[in-house]
Amino acid sequence: MLGGIVDAQRFAGGPDVDGKGWVPNITQKGLGDYSDKDLAYLLSTGSTPTGDSVGGAMTAVIRNTSELSDADREAMAVYLKSLPPVEGPRPARN
């Protein structure tokens, strides 16, 4: 009600709080077949396994995670892959 995180929807994506774009689902529902290695690479370079790249506020995240050690990025990837799948909201179609 006051803008807090809904535990059942944690990490499931939704409208960007800045009102510009959409935050992707980073649970198993959104990550799908990404491996730990894929995620660690994304956290290092900002490139997805499909050749796309992150944008918006995520570019600042990548700027920081690219400074971490490989082991730290791999640990983050393992954690993300451990999240249970959560069906998140979907962007409105225009």
C-alpha cells in the first residue's frame, strides 16, 4: 500500500519506479535457461546469452558488478538461480 515490496512478488519484476520502462523478472520464471555462467557473464559485461544487452538503471548495476571478482559474480549468479519461479506482472500492451 505504501510502496513496500510484496514478499510473494519479490524479484518478479514490474514497472520501473522511475516510470521509465519495465524491470524484468529475475526468478526462475524470467531467467529460464540462463546458466550460472550466463548470469555471471551478464553481471560482468551487461550482455545476455541471446546477444542483447541490459539497459536503463541496470547499466549502473553492471558498472558496479563488473568491478567485483569473478567469484563474487558467480556467487550472485548461484543465488539468483536458486530463487523459486514467481509469475510476475506483465507490461501493458500499447
